Amino acid sequence: MDKWDGQRFIESMQLDKSKSVLEIGIGTGRIAVKVAPNCKSLCGIDISEKTIQRAAENLSMYQNIKLICDDFMSCKLEADFDVIYSSLTFMHIQDKLSAIQKVAALLSNNGLFVLSIDKNQNEYIDMGDRKVKIYPDNPNDIRSYLSASKLKLIDEFETDHAYVTVSRKASLSVFICFANREVARGSATEGL
Ligand SMILES: C[S@@+](CC[C@H](N)C(=O)[O-])C[C@H]1O[C@@H](n2cnc3c(N)ncnc32)[C@H](O)[C@@H]1O
């Protein structure tokens, strides 16, 4: 499964014991078992009740985990997360711009968003007895949604099956500083 994320994905989160973290589409807790021992708190959301139950079993040794069974797109989450990450899940989300805007709203200033998107461009996943419709991702679209959501791309890498982007929510002071610089530049060029 490291083919979709792996050690560099975990390191990109820059975890420490002060960080509050959110995983979108926690699944059975495959990545969360590596994150929980290295952060202050981990909130995991997943739309599937059965999957959340398995995550609860697999993560039962950690006291700093909160699991929510809900749709990330419609759930109300209260918090400023220092890190939000997601792997192998965005292909299930149709409105990716809204999802990334929601991520940006949930991140604290300077917070990190680490996203792995599947390279697979098939529109269905074959589950044996049924086919599940998915919405393939593409890195160019994701870059433009990050930028539109004021998340600054700070790193990108590829794994065998995925593209990973690491982006940061610019702090308010950076915006104020930038705005002031624009105002100063405007007044310096006034009358030219
Ligand atoms: C392929 S699994 C990946 C699980 C985990 N991230 C991993 O890499 O092991 C995708 C997960 O996303 C969940 N999911 C899909 N759409 C979701 C949504 N809108 N909100 C929350 N979870 C969702 C699914 O239930 C599933 O558990």
C-alpha cells in the first residue's frame, strides 16, 4: 500500500506531539496507526460505518483518536487542524474544489495539507460483485484547486500509483504583509 503514500507521505506531515490532525477517508486505519503515536490528536472521518468499526478496533490502543462516521463533504467539523491528510480517497469525491476549500477552512494558519491522488484514470472500481463509480483525479486540476483555495504548494512527489502534493495554508500575517506591500507599491506609482 506504500505505493500510494509511504514514508515520505508521513514525513511530509511534519508531525510532533503538539499537532492536531485530520484524516479524510481513514478507512481501517492503515495510515492512522503510524500517525496517532506521533501527534497530539487524530480525528478520522469515513463515510462507511463498517469501515469505521474496523478502524476503531485497529486503533483501540490509542487514546488520542476520535472517529466520525460521516461524509466529509457535508459534515460539520469544528477545529483548527494543524495537519490534514488524505490518501486513496479523493477519487470518491466528485466536487474536488469544494473539498479542498473545506480543507483550507479547517486548517490553522500555516497548517499542512498532504494529499495523495491515485494515478488510475478508470471511472469504475471493480468490487467483484459490483462496480463503484469514481471520479479520477488529475494533478493539474488539483494544483489549480489548491491555488484557488489559497493553499501554497510546497512539495510534490510521485509514488508508483499516486501523485502527492504538500501544501500550506498561508498565515494571515503573510497576506497582510503582501497587501501592505501592494498598497505601498500603489502609492509609490500614483501619479506616474
Ligand atoms: C480506498 S479507502 C482508503 C482508506 C485509507 N485512506 C487508506 O489509504 O488506507 C477510501 C475510503 O474513503 C472513504 N470515503 C469515500 N468517500 C468519502 C467521503 N465523502 N467522506 C468520508 N469518507 C469517504 C471510504 O469509505 C473508504 O474507507
